[in-house]
Amino acid sequence: MSWRIPLFDLDYGPEEEQAVLDVLRSRWLTMGEVTQRFEQAFAESCGVKHAVAVSNGTVALHLACLGAGIGPGDEVIVPALTFVATAACIRYVGATPVFADVVSENDLTISPASVEALITPRTRAIILMHYGGYPCDMAAFQALAARHHLILIEDAAHAPGAEWMGARAGSWGQVAAFSFFSNKNLATGEGGMLTTDDDSIAAQLRRLRSHGMTTLTWDRHRGHAWSYDVTDLGYNYRPSEMLSALGLVQLARLDANNQHRRVLTALYHELLAELAPQVGVPFAGHAGNSACHIMPVLLPANADRSAFMESMKARGIQTSIHYPPIPEFTAYRETSGGLDGLPVTRAVASREVTLPLYAHMTQADVREVARSISEILRAR
Ligand SMILES: Cc1ncc(COP(=O)(O)O)c(C=O)c1O
């Protein structure tokens, strides 16, 4: 299907093509010097000591859990309203995800009050997902973590470049995971990154991403080592040099692209208040500087969401849903208890629709989407 206004789109130019060509011509395709440069630049951009590049955001979350020392018997609290990988990583390490509610219809990030009510003697950590690029209430979570001796892990897949009190997403938790999937603000197709200020966690993450080996093919290629030991049960979670080359170029575009997303988001807020006031537009007045990854709205309670999305499709406008709540999935329903005790998630999840938002979207596109919403809802 070719959309007139897609949900997301890449912002790629000749620089991305050149960067990949340069890697191909260098004849070194797997994790090497370009990946090292990407890691350094990413760490600097987040204001952290270490960034560790991996092959996607899901494995970044898996390694984040291992780096934080989470294992069998532990409970980890996560929002119910997130992508399934935020919870799956907890199960990968034999621990149990416990699902918390989101704050309100205006704030779809995980609720500190809901988390606090779920803490048990087995609770080890909280995974904070900065929904839509909007920072979670970091002041509340840092205080709560200190009070209960819990580890904070960030799922910052939506939030590269987001800021709160002068610090960036990826620098708030003990360890943070980013995704560079095609629809993300920094997109390399697949790809991911871990950030941390902790030297020993960083060293562990580096070992685990490459089979637990003490030296790498790149070290041996450069003549720095002949052999290796294996000190951990590790994985092959390495990125390719092509991914890292794309990442370096995309990182250079990130701040300007995020700023444009903020301008478009403000325009959506303004137009929807005027043309479709019955639509809820979360995150009005949210603290911090969002990366504005997605543009969620809440349809009126009596609206038919599927029919609405079909009508937008008929106009060539792509929409989506973020997210079907994890506790309602077949693989989670029985153990999680569904949405009982999660009233806000229950109230918003069936009404949420995500509108198009991407770096080269125009203000005219936003006007067309807002006008279409108004016309479709009025026709019902
Ligand atoms: C919130 C969130 N967490 C984790 C992931 C997983 O990232 P990836 O698709 O790179 O494995 C995604 C991406 O799709 C995401 O949106």
C-alpha cells in the first residue's frame, strides 16, 4: 500500500548512502572501528561514560537485565502499555514481569503510585519506558528507587535526545536500552545501543554481546591478540559496521529532526484543540523536552476505532495503535491477571490511535491529518 501520509518515514540522504558505501569499500563489515566511533559519539550525546552497540533494541533490553543482575525469583515492574519486548526481556532472564498502570489520560508513561503499590520483597528493578519520547517522572522514580533499593532500567527506544532537567534519556537509569528499528527517531533498520555510567556493567555488556569472549575478531585482525578465553555465557548480539555507519549519520541529524518533530507536535495540539476538541491529546504541558517519537491521541469513548482508522486509510493516511496492552496478550494473560487493577490502561488502550509523525513531514501534512480527523468524526 502506498500512503499519501505514512505513519513514519526515513530521513535518509546521500550521506547515509555514502557511509554504507565507505564501509563496503573498507572490506571490514562487522563490529570494528566505525562501531567504536558510533559508540563514542552516542555516549557523548547522552552524557554517559559508556555506550555499547548491539544488533537491535530487544537484545539491548536482554543485556540490560543481565547487566543489572536480574535473574530467577526476581520481580521487575514494567508498564502494561508498552511494546512486548519491554516485558519479554525480563522473562529471558528467568524473572517475572509485573505490570503497572500509566499515570493518566494526559500522561501515558508508567505511574510512580501504581509502581509503589506493586512492590514486594522480590521486586528488584523497574523498567521505565519513555512512552512517545516523553520522559517518565524521573524525580519520583529516583526517589522511589532510593527508598526501596530498586534498580532503574530505561527502555529509551522512543527517546533518543529527550531531555529532563538538563540530562538526556539514557543517563537516568543504571543502564538504558535504545532501538534503532526503521520507525525510530534514529533509524538504521535494525540496531540498538546500551548506555551506562558503570564501568564494570559496561565491560560485562561488551563481553556478553560477543559470546563472553575476552578478545574479538577485530582485536585479532589488528594484531592485538592471538587467542581468547570465554568467561560468561554470552551471545552474538553484535551490530554490523553498516548499521553503525548509518547510525553515525543519523545521530548527526537527531537534534534537528527532534526539534522539527516538536514543532509538528505543537501544531497537532493546536489544530486538534480547534478542529476536533472531542479528541484527547496526551502530554499537554509534559515536563522535560520530548523526543516526540510518536503522536498518540485518544478518540472519544463512543467512537469506533477500527472504522476511524479505515476512514483515515481511505484518505491515504496511515495510523497505528501504541499499544495493545501486554497483559492482554495470549502469552501473558494467564500469568499477569489481565488489566485488573490497571484502570487507566484499560480506559486509554482501546481509544488510542497514533497519527503520522516523521522528520520530513510538513506542516501542510499535519493540517491535512487534523482536518481529516475532524471531518471523519463529524460524519459519524
Ligand atoms: C518501547 C520499545 N521497546 C523495545 C523495542 C524493541 O526494539 P527492536 O525492535 O529494535 O528490537 C521497541 C521497538 O520496536 C520499542 O518500541
